[in-house]
Amino acid sequence: MFRIRNRISLPLKILVCLVLILALVRIFVLQPYLIPSPSMEPTLVPGDRILVNRLSYRFWAPDRGDIVVFSYPLDPKRTFVKRIIALEGETVELRDNQVFINEQNLKESYLKAGDYPPYGPETIPQDKVLVLGDNRRQSGDSRDWGLLPKGDLIGKVWLIYYPFTRIKSF
């Protein structure tokens, strides 16, 4: 009887440890999100399920082009997904459906075609970034509610994992 109990308890211990490790990874490292709106089309579309690396900005600074999840500044209980366009110390301007960073045209192959209104020029202050949706016509972003404090960044989008036909890493 003692041997049977040991055989049962070892797989149970392994299972409990595995569940605990997966829970810790889920809480502290990778977090899933569902894309609800078209603001990031064509890169992310409604219904995409993504994994976000929550450790990204604990060890590295945000970079232009990163697709990020953050707490919405006007309601921190909500989360948004956008792309970082301008970093602290840079001057950004949107004109003629193009983005200019320090007077240099930013090449954006990921954009959904369409017109969008001008913005700026504005110099990004310390500890803030400018974020925009890839679908500029249908995106509530820094043009509407202001620059994003870097402290509101939750993490960097790492992977589209569902639907399976759209699996892609970033």
C-alpha cells in the first residue's frame, strides 16, 4: 500500500508543480489579450488573440515600432494596444498622411491606407511616448488623449497565437 501511495503522489506533485509554474508564467511573464477593435488593422484584427511579454520594459527601453499593451490613461482599468511612434526627446509631426520624426519621414509599411488629420509638431517629454494605431482613421490614440507615460506600459506584443491561420511573432 505504501508503494502505491508513493506512485500516485509523485505524478500529483509533478502536476502541482507544473500548474504552479504555468500560473507564475501567466501572471508575471506572458499575458493573453483579445483584440476587440480595428484600430491596429492590418497588423492586428478584431478577434486576434495575442500574448504579451510583461517583462519587456522591466529590462529594456521601449523602441519605435514596438506594438504595446498599456493601461489607458483616461481609465486605467482598460487596456489598449497601439504602436510606439515617437520616443522621449524626439519631435513628431503628422502631415500629408505621413509621420515625421525630427523632420525625417518615417517609413511605415504596416499602415492601413487612408487619410488622417495633421498633428504637431510636438516634442516628446521625458518618460513619455507617442502611440498610434496602424489604422489611423479608426484609432483612439495619443492624438486624442495625449502622450502615454512610460509607466503605463504593460508589455510588448510577442505573438498572435489565434486564429491559427494568423500565427505570427513580433
